[in-house]
Amino acid sequence: MRDIVHLQCPECKRKNYSTTKNKKTVTDRLEFSKYCRFCKKHTAHKETK
């Protein structure tokens, strides 16, 4: 079963993106390089609860 997770910018602490992940196969937290429109640059967005 896939669950919805939110990605948070580490600099401005805003939740900009949402994605899904399979919690049975991927146990660690996701991290993607995404564009933050508030910081106006690419940052490593990490999964939050």
C-alpha cells in the first residue's frame, strides 16, 4: 500500500511537495533535490511525518 508523504525544505521549513511511497519496500526517509519557490533555489527536500 502506498502512503502520501510530504517533502519539506530544510532552509525555510515549508512543506512544498507531496509524493507517495511504498512503506514496505522503502523504509528510510526520501530525499529529493527540488526547487523551493520561497527560497528561490534548489534544495534537498526531505520527507516529514
